[in-house]
Amino acid sequence: MDLIIKNGTVVTASEMFRADVGVEQGKIAVIAERIGGEAGRVIDAAGKYVLPGGVDVHTHLELPVGDLVSADGYYSGTRAAVCGGVTTVFDYPTQTKGKGIVETVAERRAMAETVACCDYAFHCAITDLGAGDALLDEFQAAADYGITSFKCYMVYDIMVNDGVLLKILEKTRDTGCLTTIHAENRDVLEARIASFVSAGKTDPWHHYMSRPEFVEAEAVKRGIHWAVAVNAPLYIVHLACKEGLYAVAEARTQGHPIYAETCPQYLEFTSEVYKRELGRNFVCSPAIKGPESRDALWQGIRRGVIDAVATDHCPFAQAEKDRGIHDFRKIPNGCAGIENRYPYMLSAANTGRISFSKAVEVCAEKPAALFGCTSKGSITVGKDADIVLYDPAKDFEITLKNMHSNCDHTIWEGIRLKGYPTATFLRGEPVYENGTYKGAPGMGRYIKRGASGLN
Ligand code: URP
Ligand code: ZN
Ligand code: ZN
């Protein structure tokens, strides 16, 4: 055996039990009450929880936005990930006019290959189907390459209209893939932005006011409507509003394969953050909503309506956020979270808000299954030995100097967590121990995904 983790409490999405875990050649080889014999390394995990490495299915590393690029690239972003117990990240390359899906993703894969500190997979955001919708013919080849999920933005300049969304839903249904949507109503939010700007209301609060709950809710319902119409599975990314959550729950009750993700920023904060002195730092889209939505999202997690908690990690440097001090339209959208999500959700478990199994379910097991990542997401014999040791007694205060991102600020500054990861193993190799990154760039591998496991 290469590694034996002894005396810990194993947490899966369905149970917690005391066991030893043995690792051989990067895989979980044995889970048993006692594992004897020789091992390259033996760790006593008494008092600690043994968790699967986190799977963050929504990040934007090195994302170009106008003349800016998001602050974390494939090195610093994945380094921060492993220091927060995450061993797999999914990035979102954006296909542009005239470009193929595999070509788009292959470019990003090459950027990640020599620097990634954890394993990585890609969705692909589709922006243009090309003449005669030729790009649809590439979906099967993309699936063969391991790209089995596609994002449609319903906003921004890269949005697709409902006709294109419908075609993508049909194609993903036929190829065993999954469509994901960023749901907001662009017409309405642009009209509201124009009104606020002409009235001189350009502070960060009006970022929220221009795209409040009902702007997101309509698009969520519209996306579900089209998915149901063509009997296609649909995954709503970064769901942030109560009414949208209820629409997901209703569709699910009727037996439709509609899935939802939310993010920690929508669970911790409310729209009041936009009134803070540094309100611009919280600008992301969808905007952070009111307390009713925040509370409903927690209920959605507890009741199993939310399938995944991901980060939408997309931070920008302070000076870049500052561009919009007096004009919210100039604030680059996105916040950091890649290192904070898993500890935050585990702290919610440790303080009784959800169970540890639920935290593992939404942060690792279910997103891995949904997105065809069969070797990840669970402490199970045969899976990759992506393992986190978690000390429930360790108090932790998030502060920039303890983080491993390249960004020069964090919206999580000062948030106190009960319990914290003390070690992360990527395929059996230590990559993080007690506050320090221990891996090497390039250790991460590309994950060729299969079809969605929950369709
Ligand atoms: O504000 C955000 N979420 N920025 C990243 C791009 C997106 O919309 O997911
Ligand atoms: Zn989005
Ligand atoms: Zn995003």
C-alpha cells in the first residue's frame, strides 16, 4: 500500500463511519475497519474526517473580459483550489464565431496542462452555431473528446437566443450531454440599466436593482420551459433567486431532469453588500439577492433541489473592480471562491445547518456524477484517491494572507469558519498540508468525461 489513512471518520453522501482507507497507485484500494501491513506512508487521522476531494464544476480561470483577464490562471486558481480541499475543477472555455468546440477547448487544455495543480475538466460555452448550424454536427466529436456539457448564456454579448438554446437542448439530449444556462433576462436588465443611468443612479447598489429577483426568475422559468418542451435535461448554473428555485422544484416534482447549482456568495451574503463601501467587489451576475432568496437556497440544499454548490470563481484585481466605483457598468463581473466553497459548506455542516453528508453530496459526489466524472467525488474503492482530511475542531478566519489565489482581495475576508481541511491528496499525492501548498504545477490531469450520470 502506498498510503494508509488510519482511524478517521469517512464521510460519503449517504453515511459517516469509522474506517481506515488504503491507497495504491493513486486509487482508493481498500476501506476497512483496520488495515494492517506496510505502507509508504501511514497517517493517523483520529478525530478527523476523511472526505472526497471537492469538485468545483464552475470556474473561469484566465477568463478574458474586454481588456481584462480574470485574476487567477490555471496555476494560481488550481493551487488555491487544492488548498481549499478541491481536487477537480471545471472551467468554461468560450467558443466564438467560426471556431470549433474541440479547438476551443484544446487551446485551454494546453494552457492548463503544464501548470494545473489539480485535475481539470471543461464545459464549453457556445456562442455561435455558424452557417447552417454546422457547429451542432460537432457535438458528438466534442463528447468523444470528453466535453459532455455546454453552456448557453442568456445575457452578455455572447448570449444565444431562445431558438439557438432550443437547438442546443435537442442536440445535447440526443448525444447524452447536458445543457447549462446562465439565466437572466437581458432585454429587461438592459432597459433597467439605461433608466438608472439616465437618472444618475450608477452606484453598485444599482447593479442589483437593474437585475433583481424577477429578472433572473423569468429566464430560469423560460429555460425550464424549453427543456421540458423538448424533453432535454437542463442544469441551471449559479441559481440565486427564490422564484427560480421554486420553478426547479416544480419541474422536478413533475419528473423532468432539471438540475440546479448555487454558489456560496448567494448563501452567505444578501444584496445589502452592494451598499457597503467596497460594494463593487461583490458585483457578479446574477446579482446577490435579498434574504428571502438566500434562505430559500439553503432550504433548496436541504431538500435536494440544489444538486451542486460551485463557485463561479472569477475574481478581478481591486484596481479593476475600482474602475466602476462611480459606474457599476464598468465593474468586471465575478468574485473569488475556489478556496472557500468547500470549507464554507463544511463549516455549515459543522455548525448544524446541513449534514456533513449533504456538504459532500453537493460539493463533490453529485456534481461529479452529473457531469460524467466517474472516477471522482466519493470515498469509494476504485475511485481516484482524491482525499481531504478535515479537522472539525480547527477554527479558521478567512483572510487574504491565508489564501492562495492571485487576487489581491477577497469578498470572504473576515468570515470565520468552524473546522478546516488540514490536508489534500490528489490521486494519493499530498498537495496541501496545514496551510501550505505542497504540490507541483503540472500534477493535474485532464479529465475526459463521459455522459451525465443522472439523466
Ligand atoms: O459574474 C460572473 N458570474 N462572472 C463570470 C461569468 C458568468 O456569468 O458566469
Ligand atoms: Zn454565468
Ligand atoms: Zn460563471
